Amino acid sequence: MIDPPEIIDSQMGFTPRPLNGLVDLHTHSSASDGSFSPAELIAEAVRQGLCALALTDHDTIGGLEEAARAARKTGLRFIPGIELQIQWNHDNGENSGEFHLLGLGLYSPSPGFLKTVADLAQRRENRNLEILERMRELSIDISYDEVKTLGGGHSIGRPHFAALLVKRRIVRNIEQAFSRYLGRGKALYVPKAGLEFERAVSIIKESGGITVLAHPMSLYVSWGRLPVLIKDLKDKGLDGIEAWHPTAKASSCKRLEELGKSLNLVITAGSDFHGARRPDRKLGITAGGRKIDASFLEAIPHLGND
């Protein structure tokens, strides 16, 4: 369990940062595929002048306690979160996109939540072993221990295999590792099993969090169909949409924000920061170079009504 800010403040005597600086509601650490450790991520957020940050690693909460401890020492408002991959087969094609769901405000992960995350970790392990076997079929002799070393003891995924391909000089950089080997449809690509949407909603809400559709443009759904789809998701428990994300054009983000507001959904914004692995993404900055201000915190549990 991670104490909410008001409990931390009363117990530890720390003064929380005023909610008048930059915030970020979508970041990653080395607990999944970021390059900064959770504590380093918090330190970088403080250096960049953020007043609040959410850690939303892929399918894991392994970095939350370390990040929370580091945040307590600085007064940074910390929002424990996660990014879950959801089953998504709307057209069964190669361009069917991806469905990611953010859970924000997970101060009390439920037993069901913890079991589901443990199951996801096992699925990830099985996927990694299949990628390793495919490497051997291509005469790329890599041991799993080598991959784990690059992961630093945290959750292993494709970026770590990509980093090892670079280290072995099989490819020049991470981008080439994905374009040649690990990207969708390539020889080392193994699809990641996602959760059913309703299950993901259930475990997030029973843990005290809210559900936010991450980077909606990644669904690869036409603008004509998107309102109906998002309305259906809302009826099934969706609380908000991440209207502002650096992979989308600013004009698209404005359109998503208008759509979300018309459906009475929470609007969030994030950088999807990964550190050195995606150096173009900066903490507290989203699409079009827009700074993420504290207005996006209004619906976050324990922060919005500060």
C-alpha cells in the first residue's frame, strides 16, 4: 500500500509542492522499459520543476514504492499508476493498433489487482522465452541472463532485447532493432497478451484508481467511429482519455479533448517519458511542445481537490 499525499504529509512532516508547476501523468522507469530508475525519475522530475508526477510502468507496479519513497523526501506529489495492455482486435488486421489503459491513483492495490499483475508477469516471461528461442533460430546466440542483466532486475521486455542486439553490434541502434527484428510482423515479434477491458477496469477501480484510455490515436480507429467506441468504453467503466500525448498532432489532441469533454470524461496529458530510450520526450511536455499544467490533476484521487 502507498499512502496518499495527505497521509504522508501528516506522518512525515514534509510540505508538498504547491500545485502551480508542471505535472506529468504518463511516465516510465526501469521497472519496465524506461532508462531511469524510479528514484532517478523522481529526481529528474524535481530538476525539471514538476510539482506532481505519475509513474505508469507497463503491466507492473514494481517501481512504485521506490518512487514514492523518493518523492516523500522532495515534496513532489506522487501518483502511483500502471499502464495495462488491453485485448484489442477490432479488425483482426496488421494495422489494428493497440489499446493501452492507464490506472491512476492506485494507493491500495487489491488482492485481485496483485494477482492479475503477477499473472501478467508470467505471461511476459513466457513471451521473453519465445523471443529468445526465435533468436536462436536466427543463430543469434544470446542467453536470458544477459538480457536480465540489462534489465537491472526489473521487468524484461522488447527494449532490453533491442539493447542487447545493439551491444552485440547486430544493429546500429534501438530503432533499427525494432525495424529489423522486434517490430510488429518482424522475425522476433511475439504479440503480448492483453487483459480484457472489463477486468482491467475492475482491478483498477477496486484499488482506488481511475481508468484512462492512453494515447487514443494508437487504436487506429477512424474519427467517424471513435465517438461511438469511446462512449461504449465509458458505459463499461472508462473514466477518462489521455487527450494529450506526444505521438499525436496538437490538432488531433484538441479534437480528442473536445470529444472527451462532450462525453463528460476526465482529460489527462502525459509525456510518455522513457528517459534515454526516447530522448525526444521531455517530462512535463506533451504534443506540440505544450506544457502540462496542474489543471489536468483535477480528477486524480487525493490530488484533484487539494
